[in-house]
Amino acid sequence: MLGLVFGSGFENFELVDCRTQRVSTPFGETEYDLGVFADQEIVVLHRHGKDHRFAPHQIPSRAQMWAMKEAGVTDIIAVGSVGGMSAENAPGHFTVPDQIVDYTAGRECTYWGEAGMPCAHIDFTRPFDENLRQKILQAAQDIKLYVHNKGTYACTQGPRLETAAEVRRMIMDGCDLVGMTAMPEAALARELGMRYALICFSVNWAAGLVDDALDFEAIKASMNHSVSTLVKLLTQVAQTNDFR
């Protein structure tokens, strides 16, 4: 089963025959929507909550990923807004990253040894499932949407945005785009045996890369425009692949 994980901008995403499921997990309570999208039954999870009550560092990722696994999800496509740090990730551009650098601290980041999970290391050399990445890239090609096919995602703690010096450091570390939510989400999905890939949409240049101050109204407008395009992409992914 396909699972979609959304962040900001997707609060009004609609499913056919949508049912909200509130579930209890060993890591707390959470909820997701179950319904039909592109003729498939899928799970949709809003990582911040539909009312956007969870800041990035407060997202109950362990409960959310556990609930998706229990719901029967095998493949997760997560979506996140980012700040661009390279030419390929200018505002308005889309990227399916292939690598990640985790700058977060203090987040509950593993199931190791809890709730009956084995104490076992995961191979995280390639943090995003390559087969699922290729399905997304093929769908983008099918609908003639340019999507950059690689990049390194920097995951920061949030909820504040980064300083110019931090952005310079991340660029020197080899990062191309910066967000706040893909970790520990990606690692937890891997621990549970779910395939996970990420689609990023750039809504602004990262701090210090342009002289202008951040314009949050412009960011919101860019986000709204990107969301409608991403729904078309996700529709194509679901229509051309059987996740059942």
C-alpha cells in the first residue's frame, strides 16, 4: 500500500471515501487518513497534524511511522518544502534527493530495543529507496515535469530558519537543499522495512544566498503553486504503479 506523508501546504489534500483513523501505538497516539486516490486505497499522514500543531522538532515520527506500518503501508512518498542552496534548487524547482545529512539533535530517532524491535543496525548508505525514486522520476517524465534527479538534503532542527553562516557550512558539507522534517522519518521507515522516498519543492533561497530578507508571503505563494503541481505528479505515480 502507498503512503503519502505531507508537510506544510497540503492541509486540504482530498481523498475519496476518506476516513480518519486515530490509533494508539507504543510511542503515543497519532492519526492518518485512509481513502482512495487515483483508484488506489492509500494512507495519507500529515506530519505536522492537520491543524499544524507540531513544530518540526515536536513531530511524533516514531508513532507516525509505526501507525503507517500497522496500516499496511509498504511504500512511503514524503513531500517537503525546502530552501534551495544550489542552482538546481532555485525557488519553484522540484528535486528527488538521493542523500541526506542529519543536523538535528535530541529527536527520538530509533525503535532499537523498544516495542519488541530487535537491536539491529540498518544500512543507511542510500537513505532513499532507489526503486521508488525512479518511479517518481519516471512519472515526472511522463507528465513532462522537470524534476532534478539527485541532491543532498540537509535536515536541521528547526523551528527557526538557518543563519547565513550555517547555510555556508552546509554548502561546504555538500548539501543542496535544506529542510526540517525528513529525519528521523526516513530512518524510522527503514527500520520498519518500508520503502521511503522524498520529493522536495524549493520555496525560497536559503539564508544569506540573496540580499533580500525572507518574504514569507512570497514563500506561501510559491508553496501554493507547487502543491497543485505535486498533486499531479503524485497522481501519475499512483496511476502507473500498483502499490496494492
